[in-house]
Amino acid sequence: MGVGEILSETFGIVKGRFGPLLGLWAIYFAITVVLFIGFGMAIGTAGIGTLATMASGDSLNGSASFAAVGGMAVVILLFYLGYLLVAMAQYASTILLASPLRQVTVGEALGAGLRAGPALLLLLIVLMVGYFGGALVLSLLGAAFSALGSWGTGLFALILIPLVIWIGCRLAPLFAVISVDGMRNPFKVIARSWRLTRGYALSIFLSSLVFIVILVVICGIALLPSIGMLRTLADPAGLADPSAAAPAVGGVLLFVLGVVVAGVLFNLAYCAFSAVIHAKLTGAAGEGAAEAFA
């Protein structure tokens, strides 16, 4: 499982399936827009409903304030829950559509992603609980090392950074295990990821490092056309010139467009990278299609 092989197949998938991947992204973008519109309408309805219960001349007393804040809190909580479910579903759908192990349509990927969304959200909660538990243990260890002086703090950092990177590499195919393999139990998903990545943490780390560098360069190129125009905004003398207004506005619009393009490319490339890593690990484990999707 070489670095060049992983990267070549990743960008090959992005190039070969760019149309369906972009179409899937557009569908989830539309869903997200509808979600934000619904959130705005719900916030407005909650506020209007609170005001409507007040008689003419009444002030916003303690109970009314509590009801208003409570209603807003419920709406915000439901919004973030829905947003996380959509985000998790998008990752699941995109990884499935990009997977070398599966050939699915956009509709099939969309449906599978929506079904996998709750499982991914549950996995995220389990990982967060594990993170806070691990952070507590590491903070106690860090305090013990720091008691030894500055060299103890440095030694702890030298131990901690490789440990965190190693754990991250061992958990790299988590999302793909849910979206491609169809597993739902978060603990079994973690166990499968841990088993698949045994002996491949270094390859995953090197591939991820080179992949990030390449993406940073690509995103920088996407933002490059707007940089020259944005420099006008940093020059007060240039802004005083009326003829500089149009380039400044154009620079801002180009920058926003570049950010959107860079974000889409990053999302598609990251999902394809995750799908390829999972496919390579599954193949290295000697599993056939029946075992992988059992």
C-alpha cells in the first residue's frame, strides 16, 4: 500500500467520478440551505409565538423570558442535530460513491448516506466521550511530567504527539467502514478499523501528509486569482481612488468563489481519499466482497 498508489487512485477517482460527486454535493448543499431556511423560520415563529401570548401592554416578565429562551434553545438544539445528521450523511454518501469497492448511482449513495447518518452521529458521540476521557487521563499524566521541570514537559510532548497521530491513523477508515461496509455498531466499527489498519499506520500517515500538502497547493491556486485584487483593500490610498472600487469588489467576489471551489474540492478529495484507504486496507486484509459487506 504505497503512498503514490493511494494518491494516484484518489485523484483518479475524483477525476473519473467528478460529475456524480459534484451532483451529490449539490444535492446536500440544497438540503443544507433548506435546513437553514427552516431554522430561520422556526426561530421567527418561536419569537412571534412568545409575543403573541403577551397581552397588550404586558412586559416580557420572568416566566415569558424563560419560555422564550427555552423555545429558542429547543429550536437551536434541533437545528444543530439536524445539521450534524446532514453533514454525517453527506460524508457517508460521498465516500460510498467514491469507493473503488462499490459501483452505485447518486440516488443509491444518497439513500445509503441518509440511512448511515445516525450511525455516524452515534460514532461521533462515542469518539467525543472517549476523547474527553483520554484528555482527562493525559492531563493528569501531563501534570506529573510537568512536575519534573521543563524537560519533563518536553518529553511528554514528544510522547503525546506521535501517540495522537498513531491513534488517528489507526482510526482513519471509520467513516468508510460505516458507509461502505454497512456496519452500524460504533464499537464494532472501531474494532474493525483497528484491525484493518494494523501494520499500516505509517503508510496512512505519510499518505495523509502528502495528500494535505497537495490539497493546500490546489486550494491556494484556487484562491490565487483574487489575491491581487484583495491587496487593494489593504491599501488606504488605493481605496481613495474611485477607480479602485470595482477591482476591490471583484477581488472579494473572486475570493468568496475561490473559497467555495476550494471547499468543494477538499470535500470530494477527502472523501475519495478515505474511500481509497479503506479499499486498500480491505484488499490487504485479504477480504472478498462478501466478507467486506457482511
